[in-house]
Amino acid sequence: MVHIVWLAGAVTAIMGIAILFKPIWMRQSIIFINKGKVAYGIAGSKTVLGIIFLILATQCKISSIIIALGILMTIGPLLFCLLPFTKIQAYMNWWIARPEWMYRLWGVVAMLLGGLIFYAGVPK
């Protein structure tokens, strides 16, 4: 089960690389999420992944990083869901209007975060 943590890091890093080369994919994803209430489902899955991180953190190479990320991944989406849906859509529309270089920058951040999760999440 502990392999879920480093796999999540690897997937995050790979998605960051994909966004770096194809930033339009991120914009299209945000447009899809902005239709209907898909954002709540994604927030729920991120909360579940955060709880999994918290449960499996003690088996990871650098537990403190995984615990910190697990807490952020659990509490953040819950607070996000407390926002009115119109505010969530306004935030998504703001992201849709951003230039491509901002998506690429976000891809670099995702690569770095994914690499950190990958390194910290390797089993002891």
C-alpha cells in the first residue's frame, strides 16, 4: 500500500511535464472541471488521497513531508468546498484566462512537488 504515495508523486511529476510541453491540456481540464460541479468530486478524491498519505506516512522515507502534505491535502479541499459555487467558478474562470507561460510555470511547480513526493514517499 505504501507504494501509492510515491506513485502519486510520479504521476504528479509526469503531469507537470505534460503541462510544460502542452499547456493547453491544463486549460482544457479546467474548462471541463468548470462545467457542472465536477470540482467537488475532485476535491473529494484529493481529500481521500490526503487521508491515505496520513495513514501511510510512517512507512515512508521522510514521514514529516508526507504528513504535512497529507494534512494540506485533507483540509484544503474541505475548505474549498465551503466556498459558494459561484466563487469556485470565478476562480476557475480566472485560471482559464491566464496566459500559457503561467500554465508552464505551474507545470514546473507540479514537477518539483511530484519529485519531492516521489523521493519522500519511497518506502523505508
